[in-house]
Amino acid sequence: MNELYEKHKYRKFSEIEEVEKNIVLKSQVKNFINKYKRILLIVILIILILTVITFQSTPKTLLLVICMYILMLFSIIYFNTYTIICKNNKMTIKMNMQEIQIEYCNLKNVYIENKKSRIFFKKINNYSLIILYKAPNGNISTIQLPLMFLNKNDLNRFLKNFIVKTKKSNNVIKAQKYQLKRLLIKIALFIIIWLIIIITLII
């Protein structure tokens, strides 16, 4: 996804000017399987073999572990699949048994975001699809969607369908600063709560 991110990163501070045509974007597990089918097969076989070897003496535990794997798999699929339908001057997002409708007049921006993280000393790129829109209360809200099960070509066509203004949008910049501020407040509250818990346990 890095190539696609670099290609469209200019969109982050722009504002949507026009939606060209009706389009549908589907996040489906089959896209992921088609791309990584050989690696997936090898990984699944290794996990199953190691699990059976480890728990073969306790069939009940083995069955429980396999059920946990299946539950984890369904959870990953559930939280990473969705459908975005752009039709009749509105965007409809269907995900997690809910439906969100956004009129084009309230749609501010659609772009790919990259949040870097680390696993030990290795940098990891976490890409997501960001949708900025004006909520009924007047605030700019954000929907963040995972890219795991998206086809790269489908996503590219989807982004190109939204024509953005060439100059930076003050509204979008303000909205992104507001979202960052909210995130920092949440992180600060999380740290404070844990500090209180730790101090309480020590005392």
C-alpha cells in the first residue's frame, strides 16, 4: 500500500470538489486470500501442526485452542470487512452491522493515512482509509477504515473518483487538528487512569 499512499498523499489537506460517478468499494476477505494464498496456507499449516503437537495429550484443550483460533479469525474478518456505496448523491458505509449515510454536500475528504509504529526496532506502516464529513451537530467527524481486505486497484479507482481542490483546505486542516487533539486527550486520560490504578495498588 505504500506506493498507493505516496501517490495520493497530496489529498490529505484537500477538500472534495466533485464526485465523478457512482462507485462501490468492497473490503472482502477473498482479496487478502488471493494476494497471500501461498503464505497463508503455509502459516495455517505450521500453526495447526504446532498446536496439535503441543496439545495432543489433552484433546479438550486442543479443541478449545482451535475454537479460539476460529473465533479470532471470525473477529478479524468481521472488523475488517465493509462496503462503501457512492450513489444518488450520497455515500453509504455498511460495516459492523450498521449503516452510515453521508450526503455529498457534507463529505469533506477521503484519503489514505499512514500511522507509523514500531515492533521492537522495526518500523511498521499502518495504513487506513479516512473519511471526513460534517456531522448533523456541525462538527467534522472521522471514519477510519482498515485496508487489510481491500484490493489495491479498487482502492485506487475509488480515490480517483473524488476530485479534490488543488489548494489546501483550511476546513480540512482544522478538522484534522481537532481529531488529533481528541486523540491526544484520550491518550492522556488513559495514562492518567493507569497511573491512578498503579498508585492505588502501591498505597
